[in-house]
Amino acid sequence: MKILNVSNHPLTEQQIDMIMDHFKVDKLEIIDTPHDIGNTLKNLPADISERKELVNSIIRFAEYQKVNAVHLDGEAHFVNLFLKMCGDKFKNIFKFYSERKVIEENVDGIVKKISLFQPKAILEYL
């Protein structure tokens, strides 16, 4: 099974294990977006036409790679646009539900916050 990772972070071993369990597969290939697309995902443009071109680029890349599923996570408007534009091109589009734990450290009056994310479930977009 081939999964395209459309997010700002590489998938962890725990997430990969969860995907394999969820889709009941023994072999999994994770494909990240090309460097130029990945950089744009980190700094999404405000212009809707630029966002649409980005989505079209991702769809073309996914089709070229012949992916079976897409891990999609990020800014809400972009996710919504992606889902609307790809229609039913991909059978499985999903994200992880993660539990967040925040640790605060106070060192000499400076507060440092660290967020830890623990994936708990796979949520499929409907």
C-alpha cells in the first residue's frame, strides 16, 4: 500500500504501525510531497488561486505515484479545499487524532512550553 503524506511533519513509527493496523496491510510505502510542495505547505499562500494550484499539484503527484491513500493534515481551509477539489479521486483520506500534553518549565522567570502529541486514532474524512 502507498500512502501520500500531505502534512508538515514526517510520520512516526507509531503512526506507521497504526496505519498498517487500520488498513490491515503488511507492507507500507510512505511518500512525502516533493520539496517544493512541502515548503509551500509550511507557508500557505493567502491567495485562493495559488492554493488551488497547490492542491492540483498534489493531486497530479498523487496520481503519478499511484497512491492508495492520503494522510492529510494542516490548516483547516487548505484541508477543506483539498477535499472538495479531489472529489472521489482517492478512496482513503485520513488524519490522526492526537492527544496533546503541555509541559511548562519556569526557569528564572522565563516560561517555556513544550507540546507533546500522542496519536490515538485514525480519522477518515467522509
